[in-house]
Amino acid sequence: MSVKVKLFSSLREGREKEVCTKECTYDLTGNDTVEQAVEALNVNKDEIKILLVNGLDAELTTSLKDGDTVSVFPPTGGM
């Protein structure tokens, strides 16, 4: 079971293409949350401004299920 994690803007910078740039796959191990997925991809939680799961607002504590898509956005101009 897995979810897709999409990284936007500065969260992509400095990532090697072999590891993960635009879209990554995170394999679920049980009762996983958004926080576990972003930590596994070495995304600093302090750099996250907006989180979406399947296009809906989410929190780091949001539970994930197979097939979900997590979108992670950093702060941008004026945020």
C-alpha cells in the first residue's frame, strides 16, 4: 500500500532526481499520518505552509490510506 506525495516550489530544491523531486511514493506501514510521510522524505515541517490530502485541507496528524495523494506547499510570497 502506498500514497503519492507531491512537493511544490522550494520543497523540490536540492533534491536529487533519483530520490524524489516532483512526486514521490511513500509506502504505508500501518496507521501512517501525513507527518510520517513528509518526515520520511526529509521535508522540514517548519517549511510547510499548506497540506492537502486528495485536494482537501489536511493537518500533519491526518491519517493516510492506500491511494491517497498528499500535496505539500511551502510559504510563498505574502504568506
